[in-house]
Amino acid sequence: MKTQEVWDFMRQEWNQAVHGLADQWNHFRQRMNHALVHFKDKDAAAQEKHQTWGVVPVCMKERGDKLMINVEIPGVEQDQLSVTLDNHALMIRGEKQATEEWHSEDGRWHIMETAYGEFERRIPLPHRSVGAGDIEAKYKNGILTIEVPLKEQPEVPPREISIH
């Protein structure tokens, strides 16, 4: 193999590796953009003292004629959650409240990775239309489970989903 051929081969391998890494980074960044949520504390002073970005992870899979969706929201009370269907997307809104012990001034933080405050997470639904049937939502142990019926039909008007 000639020197030029070796350099050409190395350049080609390098370019493939760099493009592969860039593709993986873009995929990771896109997933984090969907999961990363801004928490807004009503108390502006408290907002400056703790984490304001957090992750609200979602898993969604299609099973038969339903979408099964799990949203991890530990530390949120059920009465602080709402789910709305609008424009082929579910909007999850809620508030994660810190106890007074965590908001107090005494003590020194070493790690603060938990976000508190109001949040919303938009979950785009796949291309199939949402059925007119009931959307079921249940909340247990910090996991919001939503079952969305799927049908091939026209648009469904926006509506609030009750959580049980």
C-alpha cells in the first residue's frame, strides 16, 4: 500500500468516526432537549438558591390499539398534576414543592440536583390520531401512567384528562 493510500484510508476512517460521534451527540442532545424541563419557583428568592432545571423522563410504546406512556415525576402530589390533550400532544403540568426544611437558610449545600417549582412537559404523540375513547391516567409511587386509545379518525378537540 502506498503512503497516499494509507493517508486516504486513515482520513476516511477518521471522518466516519467523527460523523458517527456527531450523530450520537445530536441524538443525545435531542433526547435531553425533550426531557429537560425548567422548574419555575413562585418565590424568586428561592429560585436563585436551588436547581431550576430537571429531567422529567418519559417512556412511550404502542401496544395494539393503545399508546402506553409512563412519566416519572417523583415527589409530586397527584393534586398538583394536570394532563391535557391538545394538537396531537399531551401536556403534563405540575408542581414539585420543597419542604420548608429544604428552603430554610441554615446548613450548607454540598450537592443540589433536585429541581422544585412549577413545570410542564409536552409529549408529542405519534402520527396516528388519538381515539375518541377515554384516555386513562393513573398516578402511583411517582409514576404517571397514561393509556391513549388510537384510531384512524379526524382531529379530536382539546380536553382535560382526569388522573386517578
